Amino acid sequence: MKSALIHIGPHKTGSTYIQKMMQTNAHLLTPTHEFFPKSDPLFEALQRVTINIHTERDLEDWLQPIRDTSAELARSLTARNTLISSEDLLGPVPTMAKIKGLYPYLIQTLPAIQAGFKDGGVNTQFYGYIRDFHDWMRSVHAHKFRDRERPFAPRKFKENNDLPGNWVRFISEMRIALGPSGFVYRSYEDDAADGRFGSALFRHFGLSDAFLDQMNWIEPVNVSRRPA
């Protein structure tokens, strides 16, 4: 059976960099492994749905299409092992679209994606990076207010958006949604420490250290602070 490792961010944990690394180095892979393009039409359709679920009604309307599109996407995979990356599969960036809390609909949407891939004959495991929560909030704040000067007040930002103070509940909900082995995570800071952020993900995907040495490690870009 084919397998897919699905990197789901979260937002503001280096996902754009991971995706650029995948695009830059896809040509180095053997036929058994594939970096799936984020621009694939089926994948784009799935992301458009998940990032636009803002209400319980949206969830009710789109849960079955999420499963159906995931199954169709799974059937399109050609390699035995595929790495897929999109933080938007979790939903909108927290605090955006007037949504309170930390990905309130993941506990329904991710099992639908998981089930759809299984319908399409592909086993899945989801992978995420966990960043220092205060630093993560600062980055989300910078993203939300990048067109305006707005000082970061962490307590007020957390309370106004019903955010927790850590990732404990997020990790618990991911494992409830996907099963104990369905979600694995790594420290963002630990993986970035050696200057090759993403190496833990690529190793988990089954790439060797020798392969990582061949990869073109591009310069990271802080997209939160880029002018609009």
C-alpha cells in the first residue's frame, strides 16, 4: 500500500520554507519517493475548502467533499512514498476570519482527509512542528497586522482570540483525531538549530543524511514581515 506523509504546519512554523525546499529539490528524488506539488489542481481544491471552513455550517457542508477530494488526490499519487505539505489543511491562520481558538475544526476535518486517503488506497501520517508558543503568537500577530503598526501585547492577544498558552491541547486533539501514531511532531527550534530546518521532516520521510547533504538548502525568508 502507498504511504503519504502529510506536513500540516501549523501556520508560522516554517511551512513556506519547507514547500520551497520540496520544490527546489524534487528532481533529486528516486521514483519511489515524491514531493507532491502544492499547486496540483486537486490539492489546491482541497486546500481552498479547508482554509474556508469558518463555521459549523461550513463544516457540515464540506466534510464529505473533503473526504471525496482526498480520495481522488490519493488515487493520483504515483510514488510508493509521497511527502505532501500544506498548513492550510488545518484551516485558516488562527485569529484570522474572526475564528477564535486554535484550529477549532481540525478534529473533524483531518479524520475526513485521513479517511479519504485510505479510500484511495494510501496510508497517511501527519507531521507538524511545534514552536515556542509566545514566539508563535508574536509571528501570528505580525502576520495579522503586517499592514499596520500594532504593538504586540501577548496576554491581550491570547485572551482576545481565545488562544491557549501552549500546544498541549492541540497535540491531544491531533492524536484523538488521527490516532496515537497518526500524528508526530518535532520542535521547531531544535530542528532549526543546525541551520538545516526541515531535516527532521525529510529524515522522517525516509531520506538519508547522504541525500540531505546533496540538497540545495535555500535561504529562509520571514514572510510575516514581508511588505504586502
